[in-house]
Amino acid sequence: MRHRVKGRKLSRTSEHRRALLNNMAASLFIHEGIKTTVAKAKELRPFAERLITMARRGDLHARRRVERRIRNRKAADRLFKEIGPRFASRPGGYTRILKLGHRPGDGAELARIELLAE
């Protein structure tokens, strides 16, 4: 039984999983949407939404906390200058996951995770 066990392991070590989420979040902030598997998209959603909430604050401490996770300067700047202010009045739910069907090679369920327009 997996009582109170949060998150998916995604068949990776904890360091690899953390790096994967950091890189996927950076790509999401740069491109405003990425195509990935459903499991990875569901793991990325709360991670990215927490970062967007920090970017809404916009102070120095929030920027340092975000840059600890997002090493890509272009993605972090875009998060604070465009994405954070865009969602300033929204209390959460900044992303959407759309299921795309199965991948031809291995049959994995694919999804597109994207930022909402407003």
C-alpha cells in the first residue's frame, strides 16, 4: 500500500528526477507548452505552478528561490517579467494538460502541458 506516498518515481533516481523537472519547467516557461508523457506532465504541473506563484511575488527572495531550480537565465527572466505578472490576479491553476493519444513507438500516453492565456 502506498498510503501518503506523494509523487511518481518515473523510473529515475531522485537527482535525475529533480533535473528532469527543472529542465521541463524551463522549457515550459520558454515555449509556453511542451509535449511529454502524461505521467511527466502530471508531475510537472504542481512543480511549475509553485514556481509561477513565487514569480507572482517578484521580490529578490522569490527570484533566488526560483533560480535555485531554474538554471536557465532566459527562462527565469521570462517567468518574472512576463508569466508572473500575467497571472497576478489568478489564484492558481496556471497550466492545462491535454491528452494526445499514444506514441507509435512504445504506446506511451502523450500529453501537452501548456500555460493558460491569462
